[in-house]
Amino acid sequence: MREALLEEIPIASKTQKKFTDNWKRFRETFPPHLPALVLDAEGTIRHLTPAARRMLEYKGDQLVDSCFFAHVHSKHLYQVMRDVADMVCYGKAHASWLVRLKTGQGRWQWFKAIVSNELSGPDAAITITLRDVHDP
């Protein structure tokens, strides 16, 4: 059961091994009920918790586009890309967004997102924790 806490997004890249080798830390950091995504510095989704998959309405066998920015509504894209760029280039530590993301059902849904810059750490990642806007 512990191995199923995070799903690996199938991606063919040079950095995939780096994330695959270190995802034990993400399993311990993110319990299965916490909807979280792990991005690399380019905005590629490297890991997705089962709770995030459910919250984003993706079925178990449904493929998820690995580009995080493809999920962001165009009206929120500038802010999201600017914050991620500031994290990558200038070391911005945190961001929070009220953002619309496209779900696996093809509809737009509002989320509260808390973003943490962990690029300087051993895993070199940006973590995004999602919450439904109706949750307190």
C-alpha cells in the first residue's frame, strides 16, 4: 500500500531517473489523502498523488498530460508561469493561487493551490498542494 501513495507519470526524459530514484521521500511527505503534484523546473509533472488524480477527475487508467501548464486556464497562466519562473530563476520560496485547472473530464474547476519551491533540495522539485475552493 505504501508504494501506491504516488503514481509516476510516464515521461521519457533525461531527468526521469533522478525523480524515480528519490520518490520515496515524496511517499513519506505526501499521505495518500493529500492532493499533491510534484513538478520539475520545466513545469513537467513528475508525480501525482492518488488524491490529486481523483480531485482532478482522472480515472485510474486515464493518461495525464505531463505539462502542468496545459492544465491551467489561460486567464491564470501568466501568474502561474511567472511564479514558477521566479522560483526557478530567483529562488522564490512560496506562492498561492486561486486557479482554474482542466480536469480529466474536460471541464474547468476552481482550486486553491499552495506552491513550495524545493528546487535547491536533493529532489529539485516544486510541490503543489490542491484544495477545493469550497473547503474551509
